[in-house]
Amino acid sequence: MASETSKFTGGFRGLVLTGWQRHDHFAVLCELIPSALPSLAITLITVSHGYFNSSIYPEIFEAISCSHFSKHLKNVNIDNDPFFWERFAFCTFPGSNVFKATARLDSIRNDITYFIEKVTLQRAWITDYNRRHNFSSPMRIDQDLQEFPSRLHELNTFIESTRDALSEWYDSWTVGEWIEQHIWPLLDKLQTLQREAQSMKKVKNWPSRPLPLLKQLEPFGIKEQEYSQRGTSISGTGSELKREDNIRRKHAKDKL
């Protein structure tokens, strides 16, 4: 403001700070006032002084009821902690429960995303391929999902605590929209994973490989072929077919 004021007749008259709950009528919720209060306090105090440095920390801590933790809050690093979750998680300003819920959401989202990726990408028995073909080892499924009950319980508990925190400030529509937008997708992924895993465990008889090719790949020229097209005759005695099948398997093994 000091460097730009000469460009305006009469200089600056004032400064407007805005915090948008949604960008327009069709947009989802983008910010909640209770969880934005630390940001608002820092911004107002910075504007009032005209600078941001450690000298204004005590005023910030007092404004958002962190003064009793001030000895542990010697640094406010906006670059490394842009949402202030690390610094202000123990403060008691109005709406602090909502603020803490947003901080916990980030942690739970990372935890569940890692868990799902571990069992569906890093492991080999509950992948998208396995679930599409309903084809896997029940024993391996149980091993991979040992941590599933604790993840599901943690998320269900979090939904309830977040509902209670938001309900202090908002009506049921806003509470429902925020939870549907941010938490429900995690629960839906877990429940879908559980449902498809249970479906695979119910199978008692499994087809031999190769499994049927995905129909959606046909436009790319990837479709089922007869054995005769792959160089193996479909006529002849059982021993001949078995011998030719063994040769085909040997060639495949050699390639590996």
C-alpha cells in the first residue's frame, strides 16, 4: 500500500478482506468461517500493523485464545503450515472444534488413501482387475484387509464428531453438504472395497487362466482369440492337445 498509494488520487481509502463460503450458487462449499478464524485474525492484525513478523505473535495468540500455549508457539511458518493446523490445533477460539475437524480430515484422508492404494495397487489380490473379474484368493483377501475394521471405525467416529462440531454453527443442509463433499467419498470407497472383497470371497470354484478379456478393450483391437489363431490346434486327441498346450506354456515361460 505504501508503494502504490501515489497511483491513486487521495491514496488508499481502505482495505476489504473477504472470505467466501462458496464461489457462486452452483459451487460447493469452499470455506467455513469457524475454521477460517485463525487466518482472519492473522490477516487483520497484519493489516493493522502493516507488517508480519514475530513481534505480533503474542497479539495473534491472544486473539484466537492460544495465549496459554504461547511459549510453544515461537514460530508461525505460513509456508510450511499454510492452514495453521500444527500451530493452532490446541487453541480454544470460537469454532475451534470445526478447525480441528478440518485438520483431522487431512490426516484421515491421507491415511485411508494410503491404505486403499496399498491393498489395491501395491498388493496383488484386491486390485481393480481382481474385483472386476471377481477372482482372488480368500486367504490373501483376509490378510490384506486386517486393518480394514480399524479404518472403518475411525472414519465412522470422525463423521459423528464432525457432525456435532458443525451442528453448533450450521443447519443440517450445510452440515450434510460439507460431510458429503469431504468425508463421504472416503467412506464410500471403503464400503465398496469391502463389498467387492466379500463378493470375491464367496467364490468356491475358479476358472483357469486366461480370464476373459475386458469387452471395453475391443475398440482398441484387444479381444478374445481362438486357440487355433494363437497357433494351437483345437482338434486332435486329448494327449495331442495337452502336449501342444504344454509347448505353449513353455514358450510363455521362456519369454518370462
